[in-house]
Amino acid sequence: MYPILEEEDAKLPPIIHQFQIDDFKERLRNCPVGVYLEARAFEHMGLVWRMRVWLSGWDEVHQGFLGVYLRCGATPEYARPLDKAVCALVSIVDEDTGDRVQWEHLFDRRPEDRSDAEMRVKSFVKTSYLLQTGGFLRDDRLRIDVHAEHVTEAVYAGLRNRKNFQELVSRRYSDFRIVAGDGEVFPVNLSQLALVSPHFERHASPLLLPQSVVTGEPEMRMAEPSAQVIREFLRYCYTSRLERFGPYPLDMLRLACRFRVRDLVDLCVARIVATMSNDQVGELLLLCDEFACAQLRREVLKYFLAHGDELHENAKFLEAAPNFSRPVHDSLTAYFRTYFGIEWSLEEEEEEDGVEAEGGAAGRRRVKVVKRPLVNASPRDAVEVRQTNGFVSR
């Protein structure tokens, strides 16, 4: 028997559903292997879950497993194969004494089962406490508590090995909080999101502010995006589906790049490129540097190749040009010269009346465009530009 888990000894994640074993005790008694008994559905994280239990024995002394099986995806918009791990914590409580006698993390990966259109989480909980010779269940009133998602694969491996068990189950539910610009708070579990993005846990630490005075948890405050965007971002991280992209693909891309959720970056870039216009190119090239998104930069430069002869006269593009980073500026210079016969450079413009510019400089940067016949562009230059995706070394 595992040691009793005292409430004060461990901070368990919040309970999202309670399942009474006692309600099905007679039906479970002496049931054949693999019989499922489904409890009522419950909702968590905007998803509909259904719980089933089954009991099976594998030898004559009735040592067996109580199987706890969670199905997510009852709503069609979230039905999908499980290509990323989903976790939950299940604990068994003796309602007569109030003791939490057993606990286990549900964890499963099923990337090979592409035919299954539902997210599934299952685990076997050893039930030596429940089973006795001559019968499957004791007369105690037992309850299964299903807690919110929590745990990484490494933690799960530790649980399977029963190493540092008390320490592992004592981990807090939320590792830090994201506070939206409008003040709404989103508790975030680093472990869960690390399953979605292997880079998440590594890159999240520098983003966290000191611990909150109220909660004692690290938090990250964001002027943007809004709570709506953060909510959709977290829902995507838990479900790998983005049903309502909304009118904020750039805000979603900012979060996807910050937390290195690569497949969401792909979706955002595809949506942005599909509606790109000449007036947006300058702003997007600036955001490429702000987001550190090489993929968006690459797609914008491809668009530039098709419309460069128009962009050199576009007012919004020229307004943003002085703020381009050096790699972007060098790339555009090579593009203009090689493909469009245009000399494009940045120069210092003297301020009138001796008024100094901001920062103490005597002038400001501006774009100088000189169009000339395409006579000096060699094939070697063109090949160099193509091979480096527009980034030429100086």
C-alpha cells in the first residue's frame, strides 16, 4: 500500500471532476475483462471529457488494475488524434476516513494511432488497496478525484519508478502566470507546454518577472496581446487546434515565436502571407526582427521579389525602411540591385535650422533611391542572393 497523502503535505492541482466508485460497485463486482462503465461528461479547458472505468484481474488472487480512462473530443471541433501528450492527475479517496489513499498521473502518447479521432488519456492505477481475496472491491466508499493537467514525461518516468514520489506529487499546478494587457490572469504550466514545444522551458525563464506578491508565483505581464489572444494560444497548446484564428494573427505569432511553438508559427505565417499587401511589407520586415521570426522574414522577402519594382515607391515601405536591421537592409539592397536595377541606400539627412535630432545626432536617416539600367548585375550576384535567402554577407 502506498503511503497516505496528507492534504497539508502536498499542493495538488484543483479538482475538476469527482467520480464515485461506490455508484458502480455492484456492476463492477465480478465484471469481465474490458467492461467500460461511463460516468457523466464534464468540461475543462473548454473541452468535453468523459470518464470510464473498468476492472480486470490477471491471476487467481484477484490482483488487478482499476483502469481510469479519460476521453476528450466529444465536441466535433476538438476531435483529433493524440499527437501530443496530455496529462491529468487522478487520486483515490476513502470517503469514510477522508484519506487520499492512492494517486497516479494519467499519461499517454499515441502518435502512431492516426485512425483514432479522439484525444485519449489512460492509465492503470494499481489497486492493491481495493482488491481482496474473494472479491474485487471492499465496502468502503471510494471516490476518484480528477485534477487539472500537470506533469512532464520526465516526472511521469519518475512516478513509474516510484523515485522521489512525495516530491513529485507535491509540485505546484501552475509554474507561472501570464497577465494580459487588460489584467486577466492565466496560470500556465511549464511542464505541459514543454510537451508542445521542446524549447519552451529553456527559453521561458528569462521572460518571467519576479514572484507576484499575491500568489508567490512568477508572472509575465504583457501589454499585448489581449486576453482573447492568450486564451486562444493556450487552447492551441493544449489541443493543437486553432478553430477561431481571429483578427489577430500578428499577436498570435508574437506568442508562438516567444514560446517556440513551431507548428503554430507555420499557421500564423501562412495566414499573414495569404493576405499580405504592399503597404504591409515594411511593417512586417520590422516585426521579423522584433519576433526573431526567420520564417516570416523569408516569406516577406519572397513577396518582395515579386513586387520590388512597386515597393521602392511605396510610402509606407519607405517610412519603415530607415529602421530595418542591417541584415534586412543588406538583403534588400542586393535584391534591388540584382533584380530591379535600383540603387537603394541609407543616407544621413541634415536637419534644417541647426535643430539636432533626437539622441543628439545632427541629422536623421532617410532612404535614397536611384533607379538605373540593369547593366552591372552579374549572374554570380543573383546566385548569391538566392542561395542565402536574400542575406548577403558584407
